Amino acid sequence: MNLHQLKSFLAVARLGQIHRAAQELHISQPALSRQMAALETEIGAPLLERHARGVSLTRAGETLHKEADELLARMQSVVDEIRSGEHLITSVRIGIPPGLSSSWLRERLNGITAGIRVSLIEAPTDEQLTLLKRRELDVALARSRSEAFPTHLALEQRLGVVVRTDSALHHMLRNRPVATLYDLAGLRVLAHARGEIRVQEEILKNAMLSVDVDATWIFRKFGQYSALIADLVEADVAVTTEASALTNFSDWRWIPLEGYDASGNDLVVRTWATWNPQPTPEVKAVVSLFTHTHPQ
């Protein structure tokens, strides 16, 4: 049995007449009849039931027809892939956290070399590291440094606050280039849900406590309805990066937050490029694009 025989068999099954199939295949009717007889001999069962109006499939013929049709479809798919060069392309899956600067990411992905296709999966750090462990991600851009995988610092983003442009707080800060931790005293502060950008819960909250500043913290997952959520929970400000503010609070003003955490470090969100040991050359090439960038 060969592909030529199967193509001939499918043509006969589709047209229901050997002479019409022979015309389509550009061979003689006796030659096609001999092909079908040889195929039936090799299969060991009749495939065609001959009658006055042509032929129809037997039960064995219906079974072979289904398998042959799927086989030839798969073969054609492989041929199309080879012709298109798809087999020469390697996919690299990158996890990205909420609030990452799209311009920063786009700039780095512009350095992708030919033969690599990138897939982006947005997920918080914990989920990214789980996917990385399962090898469902090739590179994680995580908000915390992993002790289990190779990693290096990729990006630092400055934290800030977003305020409504018609609020008394905005009026108070209108001529100031930065806000401070003391400006948040007594306010209702909206921040990314726990596990999204954990630095906001751990570092910033502890920083405020270290300077004896108290605020009411409200944690929600940020997205396209963040501004509405802020209204519903009566938040005075939201703490986030500038990139996240531009996406989720487009009508609010973002102001950089000046201050230090309890360890004396600047208030920034750090993103770490993380990957599995023994990466492929393509993954290595992608990882090399995410080198440390100073705060944005």
C-alpha cells in the first residue's frame, strides 16, 4: 500500500465511479481498476461494491476511507509546514507580570532573531514559577528572585501613586514632582492583590510603619476596571508603577513616590528574568535580551 493508491482510492470513493476518477487522475480506467483490485488484495477485504451506477464503499472501505483521509490530511499539513519554513521556527514562551512596561518589553523583543517565535503569557509571579517548573514556560519575568532557578535582574520600575485629578489630594500635590510616604497618612490606599506585586504589601507597608505612617490598605487585582473599583471601595489613591497607571488609571495623575523601605532601599518594583537550567540556545538568546535596566 502506498500514498498513490490511497489517493486513487479516495478519488473513487468521492466520485462514486471508477471511470470519472480515472479521468480526474489522468490514468486509464483499466489501470485504476487494477490499482483498486491490488489494494483490496493487500488489505484482504473488498473495499468497493460494484453496481450498475458505479461503486460504493463496503464497511471495510468506509474504515479505510476515514483513516486514509486523515493520513493524507496530516501528510499535506507536514508538506505545507516544510514549504513555509515553519519547521525551522522555535517557539519560546515568556511569562509577564501585571504592570510591566509594554514599551520596555517591546523594545527588548525587537531584538528577537529570525527563527524564534515568542508567546506571551500574563500571570503573577507564583503562577509563572509553577508554569516554569512544569516546563510550560521557558522564561519567567517574575517580581521576586527565585532560589530554585537561574535568574538575573531585568528591570527596576519606580513606584508611585495615582490620584484623581479633581481630588483635594491632587490639588495639594499639583506643584510637587513627587509624593512621600507621609502624604499617604490616614488615606485609603488601593494596591495590587496579594501575589501580584508583593513588594507593595511587604516593602512599602513596612516602610510606612518604619516612619510611623498608618493607612488603610485595600488589595484588589488591577485591570481595565481598576479606576471603577477604586471608586467603589472609596480609595483615595492607588499605588502602582507608571506603566500600570497608564493602562489601568488613564484619567488619573501618576506621581512618583519618594522614600525608602525599612532596609534603606529605594521604593522600586524589581522584575527578574528566570529560566530552567540547561536552556536551549533559543531560550538563552531570549534571556540575554532581558538585562538589568535602571528604574523607569
